[in-house]
Amino acid sequence: MSRGYAEAVQARLAALLADGCTSFGALLAGAGGADPRVVADWWREHGGSTQAPEDRGATEAGLRPGLHPLHSEWYFTSDCAQALANRFGDRLLALGTPTVAALAREAILVERDAALIRRRFGPRTPTTVELELGSVHELPDRDALAGPFDAALLDPPWYAPHPRRWLALAGRRVRLGGTLAMVVPPELQRPTAERERSDALALARRFGPTTLESGAVRYATPRFERLALAQAGIDVPAAWRTADLLVTRVESREVEVEAPHDAAAGFETFAVDSQLVLLTTAARPGPPALHAVEGIDGYCWDQITSRDPRVATIDVWTSESRVARVTGRDAIADMLRRIASGMTPSDATDDRGLAADLGRLLGGIRPSRD
């Protein structure tokens, strides 16, 4: 953490305390997106407790399988999603905003995994186009995506180049006079957040007049985040995270799209009962085995930031915030396929030790056979 950024976070927290902030939940909500671990350390130093916030609880409304951090899946609260659907829900192009698309009057949702969206939303599933936005130069102008749209609502991953690319891709498909809206992280989300916000704002203004609505969106705390922070002794509120909304009236669509970026190592996805399990497609030499990631207790991951250098060593990651390094990747993949189909870990492999490790990685959950 840079010195200037650390000082900005501490100044924000001190100002909140001076203004009468008396709970960890309120402090966290006002901290401009700063890492809850940093906020918790500061609060403890000032005599506060990070246990049992007043609105503690699960808030994913039974979505199965669970949300996953590698997919940048933070979903809006139900009230926030409904408000956004009411505001933008006529002929809406929804990028990465499934909870809004499911409530909108008319929406086309673009997501990387249409089958996963169908599993989570069932009969409420909006019309969904499966597309990896990081790999395309342009949205296809055909079938469900034939435009123009009256509005576009975007919630991209909060790191470059995704916000700029999503803005350009969606903005070119909104009719003149329509609305382009994108979530942007609060200013203290990370040391580079202020610059990234400025870049997004500058690009949006090339489409037309733009405003920035502070704290306009609120997220339900996903289970993976609550579990990870619990490893650090932190209970986070059910809906503490907010973000800003950039809103543009589209008056020009002559904005170029940046070239697709080189994707990081890919992951294969397995839906294991209520969990989503992602396994790297890269191979490490050695016999099939799971290995603990440095510095963590068993397989329980303890971070929510992608800047932790240990992230690069993670080969398998579950939506229950459990991680491991893997050797014998293809054999492990075969075992996960069997478990996803309804087998127990003991049924999926004759190696008793490996079966026990897979059981611990999956949290002892026995997959259903339905």
C-alpha cells in the first residue's frame, strides 16, 4: 500500500470517527471502498469491535451455485436492483448486471456463462447472450443484440482495461439520446481507483454529457467475501459495499474500442451442488494432489483483494472461499466432474488421502443427485 493512499484511508476513517461514527458497519460503509481488513485494524486500534454487526446475515437470496470472486460476482441488493430496473428497464442492454436484467421490463443480458445464469435464476432468467467481453472488438449486431438500445447498464470488473472497454462496447449500441450507465468503484477502493475513475469519466464524456452519482448502488455481501473475512476475525454487514454510478446521455457513438486484452490463465468451471468450483487449465508437474496455499489455515482463503501475490499460486478456488495448489491437473478435473455429477469424493477416486483432501476443499458438502 502506497504511503499517500494509506494516509488518505486513515484521514477518511478519522473524519468518520470525528463525525460520530460508532459502529464498524457504519465505518466500513463510509470508508470509500477501503479494504475491510485495513478498516478493521484501524478500528481495533481505536478500541472498536469488528464482531457481530447489526445487520449481519446472508444476502444472496438462495442463488445456487454461489457467486465467485474470479468472475467478479458481487450482486446488487434486491432494493438496488429493483430501483435500477425501474429506472433503466425499457429496451435495456445489461452487461454484468443479471439481477437488474431479471427485473427489467425488457432486457438483454450479456454474460460469460449463460448456463450458470439459468441455474441461478430459473424461470426469472432474462434473455441471455453468452459472450466473453474481454475477447471481442465489437458486440455482434444480430439476433438478441440487434440494436440500438434505449439504455445500457454496466457493472464491469473494477480494474483496467475492463471499464473503458465495456463503456465503448455498450455505448456504441445505445441510440442517440439514450442512456449509458456504468458502475464505478469508490475513490478509495484501491490506490489506483481515482485515476481509473477519471479515465472512465473522460471516456464517457466523449459519448455525451455525463454525471457521477455518488453511492448510487449497493451490493449484497457475497458468501465468499464473508467467509474470507471471517478468517481474519471480521464480521461484515450484509450490505456494506457501495459504489458510484456514471450516467451519460449518448449524443455521439464515434468512440473506438480498445483492442482485446490478453486473458490470464483460464479456468474450467464445475457446479458442485451449491458451490462453484474453478480449476485452472494450466498444468503443474506431479501426481494428482492438492497442496495448501502459503500462509493459510488448511484450504480456507483469507483475502478479498486480487493484489495479494499468493493469488497467482491458486489453481483451484471455490465459491466457499477455499483454495489450493494442484498437481496432476487433468486427473483432478476428472474427479471434480464426477463429484459434480453426484458422486462423493470417496466415489470419485480410489486414493483415500486425495478423497479426504477433496472433501476438505469442498467443505464436506455431499453433492445432491438431482
